[in-house]
Amino acid sequence: MELIVNSLSETNELGNRLGKLLDNHSLITLEGDLGAGKTTFTKAIAKSLGITKTISSPTFTILKSYEGNYRLHHIDAYRLEGTNQDLGFEELFDDDICVIEWAKYIEDFLPAERLEITIKRLDEDSRLFIFEPKGSKYEQIVKELLK
């Protein structure tokens, strides 16, 4: 399932709509080149969850957590490529909402059910969002999101 957005405001609206469909025990993975908009999209999700704290990329800290209507864990797995140690993320996946950038680097640690989103930069303002729901919960979320 795919959707093209043509502006930052459309990206923010999409993130806002997605955030409103999430609840505890939701896992979103984001893939895309540098500058594709992964952190921007995460900011929009966070805002819809009532999070007022500034969201920034957790590239060097790996994990940042935020409180709003739900607890959001924002993970950047880029620096975890090749790791084979237990990261202890399982409890985060069980209880809260998680958004993981560069999730391919920790694929072996992820639950089978999740919403995988790839963001491709088409030009300065336009992005192609590719949604791959894994599990019935996420199939329903994508169906609602793309209505």
C-alpha cells in the first residue's frame, strides 16, 4: 500500500492521522535514506499523542522516551548494525508505542507483528510512503489510515 505526500504539511497530517490510530503495544518501523523524513514523521506522530517535548533524532543515544497520552519510545538503530547482544527492547515493545528508525539493523530482535513504513524522497517536498502491515492489527490501522 502506497501514498504520495507532496508537502511537509501533508507529511505532518499523515503522521498525525497514524498517531491517532495507535495504542499501547504498537510498533512502527521506518526505513528510508538520510533526509527522507523519518524523524519528521515521528515528530508528527508524537504530536498527535499529546507529546509537547521537542522530538529529535536519537542517533547517538539510540533511544529517547517521551510522555504524552501514551509513552513513546523513539529508537534509532543505525549504530546497532551487526550487534548480536540482547538489547532489552522487548519490554518497550510490550507496553508502549515504539517508533524505530533503521529497524533493519535489529530485525532479529523485533516482534513479528508491526507496521513497516518505507519513506522514499521523490523530490524536495514529495515523499512516497510504502506501508507493509505485519499482522491483522496493523492491516486495520493501514486500512483506516488510507481511507
